[in-house]
Amino acid sequence: MTNAIEIKSLNKTYAAANKQEEKVALKNIDLAIPKGSIFGLLGPNGAGKSTLINILAGLVIKTAGDVKIWDENLDQSARNAKAAIGIVPQEINFDPFFTPFEILEIQGGLYGVPKKERRTLELLKMVNLEDKAHAHSRALSGGMKRRLMVAKALVHTPPILVLDEPTAGVDVELRKMLWENVRRLNDDGVTVVLTTHYLEEAEELCDQIAIIDRGEIVANEDKETLLSRINNKEVRFRLDKELKEIPKSLEKFDAVKEGKRTILVRYSPAEQQVSEILDAIKKEKLNIADISTDESDLEDVFLQITKH
């Protein structure tokens, strides 16, 4: 088995009284999520991400298609398939009157984990909540509740963890802490599926990224290949003295003036070398005080693929 999750020709249509009003949420989705990877699933609001995750969780019934989770068919072996996956939903969904310790113990019991095999304190320590083990969960901060949700999804030691917008509304420090937990879990062999609106998060963590738009997969590539789709760079040359206008020899590079002393050049490395631009600047006897570059990022790729 090389794939943790395999999805073939998956469709989901929400019925309505009037057939013309039927909502097609997913259209012929084919997706293979490699075992041991951190896989990013991105898309605009309403694109179908949550529907796909809810089908994996068994909360939504698919209209058509095949789904395998850890080599278990969701139709033929639903219990084993669901046991192989832990899901951290967007919403906080535990009883606020229980303590974190009790919440994890109850969740372990629901999954049939014997008392001797439960890792409650170990999981609380992993998410830095061991000192809150016996405090009422309603008294936890929003960030602590998020961390508790991650621990709750791991009580049955699933080989796959799905994180649905795990850092929505949390501060930068907590986001980085969650990133560290995700990396640690992945190093231990857990396959992680991440949906997020923070493209920086996907770019930082993911090995492979799929983009879903209007219920269809519009891109599915490893991160570096996806980033290379936009092969544009920006380079800024800050000069040691004021520049009145762009020299004619630099006009062919579409150079523009920024402020009094900076030249901005946008170019494609496949078509031009930065050395050509440097040579042109030297011929004009301009002295460079500083150089800065800016490459295209995942946000540029995302906007290009999903623009309508």
C-alpha cells in the first residue's frame, strides 16, 4: 500500500425539491494521498473541501464513487475505514463541563480503546495541556481548545489525521506550535491531510497540494511543481544615488522606477538571466547599494488557478 487515501470518481449531489435546484458539491473527484505525506487540500469557500472531509468521516453519504482509507473500502468495511482516520473539525465539539482528561477518556472508550492502552496523559502532554488535565474545559482559552481537539482526534492512534482549518482564528504563536505538532506527528509516520485558508501554512508544511474549485480538482501536484507554474521573479536594485529616469538600455527589461533610488525589474528566469540586467546597469555606470528579490508564492498560484 503506497496511498493512505484513494478516491476515484467521487460525486456528491445534494437533492432538492426542484431538480434544477440540486446542488452539485463534488464532480468526479480522483485523488491519491501518499502514505506518510503532509497533503494540502486548498480551495475557495464553498469549493467542496468540507463535503469531501465529511464523506471521509462518514458524516455525509456520497452519491457515487469509491473511497479507500488505509486500504479499507468505505462501503464494504466502513468501521475499519473510519477507525484509520482522526478528524479535527473546524468547530469545537466537546462538552464544556468535562475536563480534558475526561474528554479524552470518553473518546477512547467510544473507539473501543482498552483502558490499559489509552494515552490520555501522553496526548495532553503532546499538546501542552498536561497542567490543564483536570480543569473544566469551558475555562480553556480558544487556542487550548484547538489543541485539545487535536489530542481528541488521536486517542485511537489513527494512521491518518485530517485537520480542517486547524489554525483558524488563533494567534501566530499558537499557529507555530500547532505546526510543530503536525511535523512531529508526520515524523512518527502519521499521514496528515490539511485544509487551510492560510496559504503560508500550506507552503510551509505540505509536500503535495491539491486545489479544489467548484467541486472539481483543478490542480494536484507536489509543492515545488505547483510553485513553478508561475515562473516570475521581481528584483529591486537600490542605487547609491538618486535616479532621475530609467535609462533606455533598461527599458527592454520593463524596468520601472520606485521612489528616488530604486529600480524594479520583473523577469522570467526561463527567458532572461539576472546577469543580463546587472550588465545593463553596469554599462550605465550606476552603482548598486543593495539588491532584493521576490519570488512567486503559493498565493500567486492559487489566485491564478481559481480566478473566474
